[in-house]
Amino acid sequence: MPGGVKVRGAMGIGNRVLLGVALGGSLLGAAVQVRAQAPMSTQQREEHLARLAQIAGIAGDLYYPRDTPPGKKLPTVIWLHGYSYPLGYMWVYHSDLHPILALVHAGYAVLAYDQSGFGSRLSETGAFYDRYPKWSHMGRLVEDAHSAVDALSGNALVDPARIYLYGYSLGGTVALYEAALDARVKGVVSVAGFTPMRTDTADRGDGGVARYSNERDLIPALGFFVGHEAQIPYDYQDLLGMIAPRPLLVVQPQLDRDATPRDVEATVKRTQGVYSLYGAADKLSLTEPWDYNRLPKSMLDETVKWMGANLP
């Protein structure tokens, strides 16, 4: 591996970032801790981090090139994984390079954590709505991403002016929401992240807007709009427009069974007008590979190349 990568495990630990704290029955996403540690053995370090994770709730790993010189601040990407229930942020395609390693090899630091309901946090969804009846699981996912930006903004290794989001599938959806609501995010890559909601009707054959309420528990209130999709008060063109003029790459595979590619293309074209108002029409890009919903090495390489050419 070029330059090597600092990660936890056999190659040692980079940094561990703790995200989100549940206090008094509500999630205080801003209560984020980044713990600096004195030198200790690998076993002591793991035990210490495990205790911190129990206290603060959510743990994330910060990966970065092994040869990073002291004091250098790196552009940093938050990796937001897809529907990987048993593995969390680890990669399910063992024959392809993990996106984290591809990004680190390109010179980025990468923060990765298991999103709520996946991997080490698989059990969080069961009682979620008993605890937070007026919230949504999507809101929790976005709050965690916001907390990740909080944590990175104060990390000595991170350039706070160059924090980006890279999301695949569900992670691509979360990336769009978080970037729309947080100006600290300076660029986004969303792979197979959405299909427009107002045209996501049952006759499209991809599950319809019911995917957010009936199939999964992401945004239960959208269940009221099944059969009335045109009345949904916002759509992805609004989220994309809120990201402007920051660089945004939308990747929509043409054979994605969970989306209607022509509707995604129409959404990006409409949003192009917003980017043009800012004089940034070249900062919104759409790539439509002839492929199904996945992230192979060829597409990963293309997205990393786009990042190098377009991100500040």
C-alpha cells in the first residue's frame, strides 16, 4: 500500500473519535469528545478506547497516511456506508478496494463509523421510536454526521476548511441531508443516494416513497404521502440546491433497481440552474455508469479523480 495507512489493529491506531451522547432521554449530538492520549501499549489503548466508547456512546476511526508529517493538516472525508447491517462501515465487496483505503491512498484522512442500526450499533433501531417518538431514524443519522463534522473541526490532524462527505447508498442520502444543513461541509460525493420523492410512486416499480416508512423506518411521516407523493413538502432538488455552490458529484447507476435514473437526471438538471446563479455550474456533476447499485474499483477511481479536480 503506497505510503501505508494508519488504522487500528495490526498497523496501530490512528485516532478514535467519539460521536454523540445520549443524555436525559434526548440525543445531544454536539456533545462530542476527541480524546488525546499519552503513549500506551496497544492493549492499554484498546481498553481505554473501549471505556471511552461506553461513556460517550459512539466510536469512529480516523484513518490517515502513515507518512503524514507532524503538524500537517489533511483534507478529511467522512465515509458514510450503505445498508450493511452486519458489517457497518466495513466493505462488503472483498474483491474491490475499500473506499477508505482508496481515499487514504489519495492523500485524505478518512473518518468512518457505524451508522445507527448497523454493525456495532445494530440494536439501536429496536427501541428507537419508543425513546424518540417525535424524531426519525434519518434525523439520527444526519445528527451523527453533524457530530462527526463537529469532532473533526477540532482535531489537530484535520484541516477544518476541507471536510468532505462521501456516501454510498443510504450513506449517499445522509450525505445530501447533512451537506444541505451544514455549510462546514465543503464537498460531497453521493453514489446511488436518492431518487426524487414526488415522482417515487408505486408504478415506478422500485418500492415508491413507502421505502422510507414501510420498508424501513427512516422517515415514518412520509408514509402519510403514499399515494399523494406530489404533496411532499420538499424533494431532493431542494437539498441539492441548498448545497450549491459547493462541489457535488451525483453517481446514479443506470441499472439501479432502487431508483429511477431518468428522474435523478432531471433533478440534477433542475439544480444546475441554482449552481449557475452562483457562477458554479461546473461544480455540479452527474455520472451515470451502465451498472447496477454497487461501487466497483473503476467507479471508485473515477470519483476520487473528480474529488482531486474539484474539491477545494
